[in-house]
Amino acid sequence: MENDKSRAGQVAGKGTFFGPFTRFKVYPVHTRFDCVAWFVDDAETPDESGLPSVVAQADHKETAMAIALEEI
């Protein structure tokens, strides 16, 4: 996944649902660094706004997914 530093903080691609009952969504986000960051949202754990909360962040997609699955 190509990072565009001028778009730091913006979603860099489509998300992928995974986990039991497609509970989690992993997606890339542009950063001001050399690579994108991968975030995981949890549909069963809302934040204070009622939106899915971010439960993991990592430099690699597989790492972010593993961190999220450890939460359950």
C-alpha cells in the first residue's frame, strides 16, 4: 500500500471485515511517515459518539488484525 504524506490522516483504501460475525474492520490510513498505518474498528464496542471504536493500530495489516483478535 502506497503512503501519500500529503494526505496524512485520511483513509488510504477500502476496509476488510473479519473476525466472528464480521465484528472487526481493518483499513489503511495515510501517515506523515514512510508507510501507512493499519487501524481496526470494533463494531461491538462503540466510542463516546456511538461509532465503532478503534481497538488496534499497527504498521502491518496482519499485526493489527492479530491485536484485535486478542481482545476477544
